[in-house]
Amino acid sequence: MVKRVRAEATWESYGEAIGLFLRGATFATAARIALVVGTWLSLMNQGRAIVAGNAPWVKVALNYLTPFVVASLGYLAARRRRNVERLAALLGDSPGSDGGVA
């Protein structure tokens, strides 16, 4: 069985970042974070209304949408080409380097 390795995408222009987002590059990571944080926020802020059957669905939706967007932006920020190159330089990840491992 061949193990597939997923290459992490980097981007330079905002158009490339939007393209990554629209192709779902952030979805798996952001969805997990949104599920946990959105549930917590909904229970904490609208728990009584939900139990009473008067859930403010717009607020509940925003409780999930907000962490999804924030996690997506964080994912993309970490993969911005200049940030990746800067981190690689700091870690000494250049040809002939031991990758910073002693």
C-alpha cells in the first residue's frame, strides 16, 4: 500500500489565499476547531434559550462561523510563503543543514 503524503500549500498573493480557502484547504482544521469552540460558546451564551426551545439560531450560527473563520485565517497565515521561509531560516532548514537537531 502506498502512503500518500499531502504537500502543504503556501501562498504569496491574497488571491492565492482565497483560492486555497475556496478549494477547502482550511476546512478540516477549521471545522474541528469550530465544532468544539462553537459548541462551547453556544452552551455558555445561549444554553438556557436552547433548552427552553427559544434558540437564537443566528447567534448560534455565528458561534460556529466565527471560530471557523479565525481558524482558517490562522491556517493561512501559517502557510504564507514569506512566513514559511522566515521560519525555515530561523530553524536553519537550509541545504546541508541538520535541521536544527543537535
